[in-house]
Amino acid sequence: SPPHTGSSNQFTVQAGALTKLQVLMPGETATPGIAPGKTGTVNPTLAGTAISVRVNAVDDWWNLKSSVTHDVQLSSSDNLANLPPVTPLFSGTRQLSVTLNSTGVHTVTANDITQPSVMAGTSSQILVNPGNLYQFTFANIVGPVTAGTPFSISVTAEDQNGNRLVDYSGTVTLSASTGSGTVSPVNLVINQGLYTGHVTLTKAESGVSLSVTDGASPPHTGTSNQFRVNPGALNQFQVLVPGIVATPGISPGYSGSPNDQLSGQPFQIRINGVDSYWNMVTSAQDSFGVSSTDLTASLPANTVLINGTRDLSVTLNGGGSHTVSAYHLNNPQIANGQSPAISIIPQNLDHFAFEQIAGPVNAGESFTITIRAETNQN
């Protein structure tokens, strides 16, 4: 102490013969001459994101063979990976771009195309996490379903490559091609990238689809396959009069206001056999009768539905406001249908006339007026 030492002259150690290929992933560094020929920890990546992979031509001890210009081809345990074409090495090495699209743990392998006897090199494992939220995907909805009857759906939050985002949780808005107010619930809560639950549609229609959207700008969306919604069982009658339009699936089953009708003049009404949500049941051929709050009305005889509906003529003769109803002749479980109130105008009404108003009157104080409905002869 101190130790006695000695050093040789300097000399060159050349790489041995080419025996294998080496694949380095992001986060790794080559360590020629030291097993296992590399150091570091592979960085995880996101599905759909390109990474740089280095391929080296090396000897048994991972020393670079800089004279090698062989063609190499990459493959991967990810069958959906985007890989470069066959590429030549430059001075025994080449950096290549690879995109892994499937989540999970994967590897990349390099094969020597020029000299197949060279041992292929397989990378360390790399963890591929889901990418950023790109879309929502519905599981296939098997139809037909029945209006008013809940059915199951599944919605998955996915990245651009269709991988489920297990770290995603959030609320999305559900809508239906059948229109506003015809689907419930309207808010779905996605947990760990998945919603599974029941929804209800109230409007019967073919070619129906569901859609979801989030609050992002621009929003992430998803739309289901098309399927059919059938009406439920016959539950009630619906009475439509001029000015009223049916709105199946949406309470109260119609929109608009009845047109005024002249006393003694016939007008057309439509009687529909509908389910609980005002969808026409086209298979209904049931017998029914028509009544009115106008006891002097001229009403059609008892008749039957044809393909779930029937157009009839009605004449209301009394003044004031009246309704028209339809009732089942054989099954009291089928609810009656009633129109909104219709204003009946006397047939010979020509105008309204005020009696003379004696003035002056005081602002803010009530006073009496008289209005008469008159014919053209007063």
C-alpha cells in the first residue's frame, strides 16, 4: 500500500463474426460486450403512437458489426402493428419507426432477409397503454325491441384503434333517431371505459339508431347499428280531429289544436288503435263505437279498425265546445280515446257586435260591456 501495478500497450479488439440482430426499444441503451447487451427500462407507449426502434447487427457479445448492410424485416406480437417495409442497415444499424395499436405487452422482432442464418433479434417487452379518447362504440343491438320495454345496451370508450380506455370515466348524453323525448335515460355514466345498462324507447319505427356524445369540443361521439322498434300491445284508442297531428312516442300523443267546426257541417276524424305510447298497432282489427258530449251529434255506426286505424265522418250540431270519443265494444281493458275540445260555431254566425258603451269611463275602474253574436240580418 500503495499497490504495485502494470499496464499493457494499447491494441484493438475487433467485433467477431455476425451472429445475430439486436433490437433496442425506447429507454434502452446498448452495452456491447456486457450481457445481455443492453441496459435501461423500456418506456411504455400509447396505442397508435409511433415509437423509434433501433436494429443492430452484432456478434455473440453484442458488438456492432459496422460493415453489415443487410436487409432486415420487422414483425411484432401485435398483429395490428404498423411496421416499416424491408429496410437495409447502414453501417450495421438502422433506426425504424413502429406503431403498436393493440393494448397489452408486446415485442418487436428483427429478421435478416439477406442472410437468414443470422439469429433473429427480439426486443424486450413493451407495455402498450390505450391511447387518448377517440370514440364511443356500441355493442350490436339485436332487434326488434318493443316500445316502452327496456332493453340492454353496452357503450365502450375507445382510442383510435378500438382499445377500451379503462382509465376513462364520464357522463355522456344519449339520443335516438326517433327524436327528442323518445329515449330514456338521457344521461349515461361510463365507468372504467364501459357502460352496460337498460334504456327504453317509446316510438315505434324501423331503422332506429342510438347515439352518444360527450361535452368535449369537438365532441367525441358514437352511433349504434340500426334496428327496429315495434309497437306494444293495443292499449287504448286515439281520436284525431282536424288541426291535430299524431306524435307517437311523445306524450300526449298529439300536437296542435282542434280547428273550429261549423254546427251541422260534417268533418273527418281518425280513430287509431295505439299502444301505451300512442304508437299505432297496425295488427288491430278491433270493433269500436264513437260518442260525443254533443248529444245532438250525428255519429257513425259501430265499426272496426282496419290495419289499426279508421277515418270517419262526424257532424256536431250543438253550440259551445264538445269532444268526440272512441270506445271498445268488447274489451273494457282497452282505454277510451277522447279528442281535445272542439269549438262549434253556429252555422249562420256572421259577426260580433258591441252594444253602445256610454262614456266617459274612468281609467282603472271596471265598466260593463255587452257583445252579441249576430247573423248578417242582425
